[in-house]
Amino acid sequence: MVEVKKVWWMVKKEWISLRRHPERLFFILIFPIIMILLFGYGMGGELTNLPIVIATQSEGALSDATIEIFENTKIYNVVEVTSDVNYAKEMVDSGKVKGAIILPSDYDSLTSNQKQVNFYIDSSDQMASQTLIPATEAIFQKIALEQTSKATMSTENAQVNPSIESSINSFKSLISLNVDKIYGDIKYIDFLVPAVLGMTIMMSCMMGMGASIAGERERGELARLFMTPTTVATVIGGKIVGKLSVELIRAIILLFTAIILFGASAKGGILQTILVLMIGALCFVGFGIMMSSRAQTQEDYSQMVMPFTFPMMFVSGVFYPVETMPWIFQKLAYIFPLTYLNDAMRGVMLKGQSLGDIWIDIVVLLLFTLFFFIVGVKQFDRDV
């Protein structure tokens, strides 16, 4: 028989326990709000405002009309219009834009035998390129049809040179779009694997630090350790080295598993890929130390980190490009270290970039690491 009074005592005990651990109560309440916001507004959105540059080597009404169409289409964000083709390509290579539309020098000519527009695109962002390529093809098909229609109407009202008339009537076939995928054909699994490796390292480091520090504090192991003449820096240093040694083995296993099972490639080299993962691991070990430095129990720690780990998984571009998110989530993504780790991993694995090419991501990760360690050491509670 259920004793109602004792059941009530147990319920009351649970709430008293939460009241004594306000950090746990706060994160228990805030976590579902964060998740519903992410799923409601942030997941699987429509790709819009993808940055591109237009390089035009021709001047005329058709070039102006084409640029206007791209500027007024919500998929695109025309960052710049230039006449320098090499500059436009450099913007794509550096990651400032997703693609460069290059209009040829004869684009405005009616007598040209061939009008080949080049689309120089960053194919490492598989979802963005899948959106941009068909949309761009459709725009140039529409432009060709409209120009053919206008030209046909003009020939009905005035006699023109037969050679020009022939050129006008075949205008549609004279506009062709050549797509130059600078990193080749990228499948979704290729886009996904580098970020999943980074996410796995993040989860492992952060959950592992909860067991290593908050768990040991709860079991009284830290108390016995601090009965010896041991400094906080020594304890944290030992935790860091121990955790990184485990994560090094994990990173190697994860990388080779991805290569064998999914055909993932590390164009920038396996050693560079592992080094980037280790920099990410160091960052998230620091984050785990910062969060666990005040947590009294492992359950407290788990509730405290979930509102950070799950949003990072969804907002930092692991499964979908950041561009699919509402603008506020796009801004939020850049305060999460996982965003920079994902960018660095895709740069090395998909683009074949060196550490020098992704130096901004590495510097940001190291600055996050420094901040986490400083805060973690300063607020570390050794009175356990």
C-alpha cells in the first residue's frame, strides 16, 4: 500500500534539494525554453541571404538588369560588384562569399556566338551550393527567355540584318552557365563528418570533466586529495593532461573510423586534422573545468552544461549551415567555440587548408581556452 504522507515527504525533499542547489534549478527551468526556441525557429530553415560577389567584364543594360535581379532575389546577398575577376575569386577562396558570378566581356552583345557565364562556387558548403546552383541556372534561363522575347518583338516591328536576327532567335542557347566547384563534388556526409568529429570531442570533454571534477567532489575524492599539500593549479594541470591523452586516442579512432566507414577525406593531412581536434579538445576541457569548478555534484554539473552543449550542437553549423538560422541565431553562433572548431575542421578536411589558412579559428579557440582556464582556476572551490 502506498503511504501518501511519505510520498509527499519525498516530493518535498526533492524540491528542498533543488532549492539548496539554485544553479541546478535555474538550468532545469531554462533548458526546455532554449530547446523549444531552437527547434521552433532555428532548425531546417530556408537558405537566404547567401553572400556572393558579381564580377562583370561587360557594361550595358543587360548587365545592369542581371545585377539587379540578383540583388532583389532573397537567396542572394550581393556583397560587391567588381570588374576584377581574380579579386572575386579570392573572395570565394577566403570564405568571404559563397560564390562569384562572372559575366563575360560579350555579355551585352547581340552578335556574340557564345555567352558563357562562370559561377565560381565554394562547394565545401554542400547545402549552400545545392541551393545556389539551381537557383542561378533558373535565373539565367529566365533572362535568356526574356531577352529572346524582347528581341523577337523588335524584329516584328523593324527589319534587321539576317545575321543579327539569327543571333537574336538563338539567344537562349547562347547563354550557358559553367559551374566551377572549387572543391569538387561534396556530398552531405562529407559536409557532416568534420563537424560531427568536433561535436563528439566537445561532448566527450565536457561530460568527462563533469565526472572528473564534480563527480570526484561529490564522492569526496577531491577532499582527500586537497588534504595533501597540492595546489589547485596542479590538480587542474593533471586533469588537463590526463583528459587530453584520452582525447588524443579518441580523435585518432574517430578520424580513421570516418575515413574507413564513410570515405571521409582529410585533404589537409591527418596530422593537421588531429592537431585541430586537440586544440578543440583543450578548449572544451577548459570549458568543462570552468563549469565544474563550482558544481557540488555531478547532477548539478550535468544540468549546468546542457543549456550550452545542446544549443552549440544546433546553432554552430553541425547539421545545417549557419545561414539557415534566423539572424539572431546566426549572431549567437559566433559566441560559441564549436562554430570555430567546425569551420577549422571543414577547412582542413574539405578544403585542404593549412593551419596558416585557418589561423583566425585557431586564435579564437585559444582565446576561449585561456578565458575558460583563468575563470576556472579563479573560481575553483577547493573547500569541498
